[in-house]
Amino acid sequence: QLGAYSAPDRDPRHHTITVVFMARARGEPQARDDAKEVGVFMAHNLPFPLAFDHAQILADYFALNKRA
């Protein structure tokens, strides 16, 4: 588990809690009925701006990966 994110103001619509897990996957990602598009990005080519606190979540992930 990378972490849990639950600041009351992270989503202006309502209080949400996100628990982030890390995993390895194989194959090609595919957008389904819950996503218009899907992509795989490295830290240097993220599509900014990101919604809510997702930039912080990814920064935490990349910081952890640098230490591993």
C-alpha cells in the first residue's frame, strides 16, 4: 500500500478517501466504460493539470520508487 489520502477538501464535491496500492501488470491497458482514454506515463510526461490531489499521490509514488 502506498498510502491513504483523506483530506476533507481534496474533492470539492464531498469528502472522499482514496487508498492507493502499487502492483505490477502485464498487457496493454484498455479504456472501458469507466474511462474515455487510458495511458501509461513516466514522471517527466504526466498530463498536467491532474484532478484533485492526484499530483501529490503520484509525487509520493515517484519518491518511494527512487528509494527502492
